Amino acid sequence: MGERTAPVDYIERTRAQYAALGYRTYRWVANPDTPPWAPLRKPLAESRVALVASGGIYVRGQVAFHHHDDTSFRIVDADTPESELRVTHFAYDLTDARDDPSVVFPLATLRELARERTIGAVAPRAYSLMGGIYSARKVNDLLAPAIAERLLRDEVDLALFVPV
Amino acid sequence: MSSAYSITRSVNPPRAVFLDFPLGHTAGKPGEASLNRRILADALAGFESIALPGTILTLPYAWAGDDAWKDVVMRSPVTGEPRDERAPRSPTPQYQLSDDASAAEEAAPCTSCVWLEPR
């Protein structure tokens, strides 16, 4: 085994990149207060688990995301075959995600965990969105509440967010 | 789940698990279904094990034999200078396959697409 180093500090590298490009410093979201807390109401093995992901996944037949602050989302049925999943994004290397979408959208993996009873069930719908929305206000006021409302309607016990 | 520790620390979600993999691999490695199942099971176990709001658990997996991949993230592998590898940000749908665009046209209107702003 080789040397292990600290996690990549993306905030610092973005600062350096923006400075090199002559952009204004990017203002990252910072929430210093203690986050809200909702205790798990039942064991994981009995819980209905929803997937929410921001890697830019769409299903063949759906309109693809665009790359300029796209605040829309896609509803993905839990039984969608892997072969129907597509990936689009402007800010990360898509090679592996297109080869195997489960690296950014682990829906098939969740189905496996339900089969082996690690989780109770996969929620009927997953929600896919586009990352790289440069307006935290739009995410907070528009997108996050819309997804949260869907998750409540789907009566999920917990949601796993997989950003890129 | 997260593969960007500093950003997740700043956002400060109620519970998080950190996987020290390159961006674009938040939930695992391509073609490694059994590894990815363990990663996801470990991530979900955080819902039962984390008791303190704001906790970030680090999962015990490494991307490669060494961490050399981290040196060139957003940097030129030659000079080490900052580098922008992002694609131009177009406001029209960006399909993975051109055939997907015709599939979307045939299936229109998309009832599983939700737009929250005027298109």
C-alpha cells in the first residue's frame, strides 16, 4: 500500500482555480449551526429508502438536463433498468458513470440491498437532479422543497442523497 | 454520501458518510457490484449509528494503492497549476446519445420531468 493523504480540499482548489481564471471568489454554502435532526423511526431493515442524486442522470425517453443552472428534476421509477440510464454533467469526468451509472446513481445497488433485506424496500421513485446550480437560493427555496414534498408523498422512511 | 469532505463539512448536513474517491464515484467503482454493495450498506448503516447531528463518518475504502490521483485534481499534471476541465455551460438539453433526443421527442410531453422555472 502506498501513502495515504488528506482528502482533496475542493474549496481550496476551487479558490485557486477561480483566482487563476480571474473570477470572483466563489461563496460556498456554510451552515455553522447544529443541523436539524430527524431520528430514524424504524430499523433500516424495515425502512423504505429513497435515492436522490445530483449527478445529472436521466432516463432514455426523458428530456436531458441542460448545463446552465438547471433546477428541474427527473422522476425515476425504482425498477428502471440500468441500460436505460443516461448521464450528463459539465463538471466531472463522465466516463465511469456512463459505463456503470451505479457509481453516481446506485439504484440497482439499492435493489440488491432490498433483496438481501439490508433495507426494507426501495421507495417507488428515485429523484434525479443536476448539480452545479450556482444559486444556493434556488436550491433552498425551489428545488429542495419540491423534492422533499415528493418524498413525503412517497412515504419514505429515509432518503439517501448522492451528490457529485 | 460525499466524496468532497470540505464541502460537506461546510454544508453541515445532519448525517454524512465520506468516501475518499475521485469526483464522479460518490457511490463506488464501475463494474464492482459487490464492493459497491458494501459501500452502500456501510453508508446506510450511518442512519442507525450516527447519534450526533453534523457527524461525517469516513468509510474505510481507498480508490487505489496510493493517493497520487489527488495531486492532479483540478490541476495540470505537468505544471501543477490550477486547471479548468469543466465543459461549457449550455442552456439547452445535453443528451448523452443523439438517439436520446429523438426518443425524448417521441415520448413528449415528458410526464416524469418536473420543471420549477419557465423553460
